[in-house]
Amino acid sequence: MALANASGPAVLFVIGGTLFGLQVRGMMNDVGQIVAGKLILHPLAVLGIFLLIPEADPMLLAGALLFACAPMISVFPLLGQRYGMASVSAATLMVATLSAFVTLSVGIWAIKNFGLLPAG
């Protein structure tokens, strides 16, 4: 249990340490592709799959769409560090977290305006 409680601060420490003094040159292409895949293609794929299911629960669709519009989990840089991609994965997490404000807002707007939830 103590290890689980320490994981959040440890991840934030690793992310902060990795981002400190990071040179952004040369990694924007990788960061842009990962962020676009996670925050644009992933929600569109989830929406497309749910629209193919005729009897899908609207609440499940709304929840899945909002989770797809959210950034990746905070251990992403730790996983990247294992494969020598700590700086790219930390920068990607930062950009994805900032960009998720837009994608979550668009997701909520789409759920509301396209009638993806039943009127209640």
C-alpha cells in the first residue's frame, strides 16, 4: 500500500526532472504524431465503433468518448524511460495534457449537441 501511495509523487518527480532543460528541437514530429493519435484518432475510432453497435448503451458511449478524449496516464514517461524515450514521452504527456482541454470540451459539446445521451 505504501508503494502505491508513493507512485504519484514519484511520477511527477520523474516528469519534472525529465522536462527540466529539455531541448524541444527534433522531437516535435514525434510528439505531434503521438498527441494527434491519442487525442484525435482515438476518440474518432471509439465513436465510430460505438456507432456500429446498434444497441449500445448511450451512457457507455459518453463515458468511453470522454475517456478517449483525455490524455494518456501519468506513468507514460516512466514506460518511455524504460525504452530510452523519456524526454519524448514526458514532452508528449505535457502537450497532451494541455491539448486535452480542447478535446474534452469538444467531446462534451458533441455529446450534448448530437444527442449522444438520451434526453432525461
